[in-house]
Amino acid sequence: MRKDEKNQLIDVITEQLNNNRTIYLADISELNAEDTSSLRRLCFKKDIKLMVVKNTLLKRAMEKSEKNLDELYAVLNGPTSLMFSEAGNAPAKLIKEFRKKSERPYLKGAYVEEVSYLGNDQLEMLINIKSKNELIADVIALLQSPAKQVISGLQSGGQKLTGILKALSEKAA
């Protein structure tokens, strides 16, 4: 690969790093061709971009990036694949789902919402990170809860009042 081609590739990787808030580094090296294709299809279904890169090019792109990715330099050894996603927990869930039939992908590190996570042992914690939409749904549910209780109380009170009036009218008749 010529130097200008490498520089173009570094620029492409840098752009991806800058444009995504969720970046996962994984090792998919021991997957055979069929499993790799399955992983790529699953990534496509779940709206996760998968890119295999050389560590030297990735490190240069990380250095050029607007983000502070210094902590991830330590995991740049051996084969590395990048996973980009909008949801912070989507790649972690995908990795766990795919591991039901294979030992790989192996999580090397992740950068989610300006925080770095290093090592495969962080996978469960990353799965439990709530996405922006999940947090919004939780807030809406919390806000609706008191209103639902008031409406429920008014409805049950109205039913009790109706029952009492009906009982009184039957006594009077």
C-alpha cells in the first residue's frame, strides 16, 4: 500500500472515529469465513458498522481524532476490528448474542459517551448501559406515573360513588 493510500485510509478512519459516539474494538481473527459473514450480516441488521483495520493505521487515526482515545492504545495489539453504533450498548449485545455459537468476537476495548472501557470483562457492564432512547422512555414513564395514579383514583372514586347512589336509590324505592 502506498503512502497516499494509507493517508486516505487514515482520514476515513479518523472521520468514522469523529462521527461516532460509540466505538468498540474487537478481535474477530479466529472466525472462519462463514462465521465472519454471519457476523457482518448481524451487524448490518442491527445498524452497526464493522470495519477491520491495521493497528498502526488505527493508532494514527486515533491521534488525529478530536476525541481523547489515548487509553485505547494499550489494546492495539493483534487483529483489530472496529464497531460503530448509535446506541452505546448495541455492539455489546451483538457480541454476547454472537458468542452463543462462537468464542469470538473478543472485546478489546470500547469508547462510549466519552468514557473508555478496557478488556473483555467490561462486556456485561457495557450491555447494561442504557441508550438515549431507553433513558427518554424511562423518564417519560416516571413522569406519567403520578398522573396515572390520580386518574385511576378519580375513576375508582367515581365507581364507588355510583355504587352508593344506586344502593340508596334501591333502598328508597
